[in-house]
Amino acid sequence: MEAKHESVMPKEVRGALNVQPSNVVVDATIGGAGHFAEMLAALGEGGILIGIDADPDAVERGREVFARDRRPERPVAHIVNDNFRNLERILERLKIGHVDAVLFDLGWSGYQIASPRGFSFQNDEPLLMTYGETGETAADIVNTYSEEDLANLIYTYGEERYARGIAKAIVAERAKGRILTTGSLVATVLAGTPRSYHTRKIHPATKTFQALRIAVNDEIGSLKEGLVAALNVLTPCGRLAVITFHSIEDRVVKNILRDASRNGLGSLTPKKPLTPTRAEILANRRARSAKLRVFERAASASVAEFTHSVTSLLSYVV
């Protein structure tokens, strides 16, 4: 698969964050480095850009983008291979107290989808779904979880109506031999779902792959911790922008930002999420499910009040 990436809603993100040359800005998800490049261009001498990604390849893309910026007034950049759930620790190591803007783009870049790590079901690849070489893989989950646990995982993180049938098919298939490739898993999902499900616009394995990817990378846990950390480090009137692509993560973002607003920590601006234009969706199909939510921290909320209030937000469950 050819690797390419087009960042979603760049104009809307620019307007939402309103980055000024001397700002301190965090791109919590470098990904394809499109938004990272936009932020870099908006910053100047005195500005600081912190780019974070758990994927080493994304970190390298960020470094390449920064290296191409030859402006004498370019900002300082810190590009970090880490999970955004560790945002506060990352800033502490960099001796940075607070930031003016934070972006979370929760979509998967075209580079990640094209990498042979099992994120896509378009090719037959090792069933990994990990960023690096270590940690629990999708194959580990598929081949060791009980039928009940598999069904619950696929239903909870994939919102898959045929979760029980798919889990039953997985257990039956792995009794013959371990399921180690995306092709084997796709075939098993097809075996566990009715034929009428196979002719819809969305591939029948889409939700199962989503569920496994979320579980392997603890995406929901990371998102909760990352959002709370971002709220905690924002300066008064600082902006947080989050782009979501499916209902599970969007629900987490919506609930946390809603309660942050109710607790007097700031406000959603605007109250409802922004969505891509029809022209962008036609030009970039991946944009069709994107939602952009923007939160502005209140000018009067003290650091102590803010820290105390956001801690309770971690209790949200999917």
C-alpha cells in the first residue's frame, strides 16, 4: 500500500488554536506531521513546539519537517517518542510549566495504515497493531482471551453487533491453529457474521480491527489521561483542540470537556463540534467521520483549582 497522508480539517484547527509566534504549543499526535508542520510555520523566534508520538516513525517524520525549516527565526522544537498520556512528565523533563495550545488528532495516519503491522485488513500482514516491537499484540489477544472476553472487547471497543458470533468463530479457528495474520482474522470474522453483513459499505472486519487496536494500545485509557493532563497544563485562555474519528473516543472527549466546562474550568468554543466541509470529504474520504471539539481554559481558574477539579474526570468509562 502506498504511504500517504493528508491532515484533516487544517483550516479549522488553525482557527481553533490561533497560534501566535511566541506561543508554547503541543502537538500530542505527530502522526503524518501535517498539523505539526502547520504549527511550526505559525511559530517564530521565542516560540516552542513540543511534538509527541508513541510511534517512532512519526517522531522521525516530525524531525524531518523541523529539519526542513531553515528560518533563522524558527522556534525551539522538542520532538519526543512517548505516549501523550505522559504529557505532564514530558513537560516536567523539558522544564516547561504551561502551554498555550494543545492538539490531539486521534486519527491514524496513512503511513501507519501502510506499515506492515496489521492495522489494515487490505493486505495480509502480521497481526500486531503495536507501535513498536514490544508489548501485547493483537495476535496475543485473539489467541489467548476467552470467548466471553473477546466478545465483550469487540462489542465495547468496536460496537460490533455480531461480537458474540465473531468471538465464537475466533475460538473455533484458533483450535485448528494460531491466528497470526490479518488475512486469517478477516476470514474468521467473515465466518462469524451473516452473509448479508458482507455486502455493506463498511468492511465487516472494520469494527473488530478497531476494537483490537484500541485494546492493544490502551487508547481509551491513554486518551483520558492525556486530556486531563492537557487541561491541567493549559495557560489561562489557552486552547485545547481534539479531532475524533469514531463514537467511542468522541464520547470520552465530549464527557470530559463537558464536565470541565461545568466545573468552571473553561468553555467549549463553539459548544458543538466542527465537522469537515463537503469539499474536504470529497477530497479526503478519511475526513468523513471527523469531529473537532475545542475547549478554552477560563482566564480566572487558578492552577490549584484546576488540578483539583480535573482529577475526578479520570473516572469516566466508555
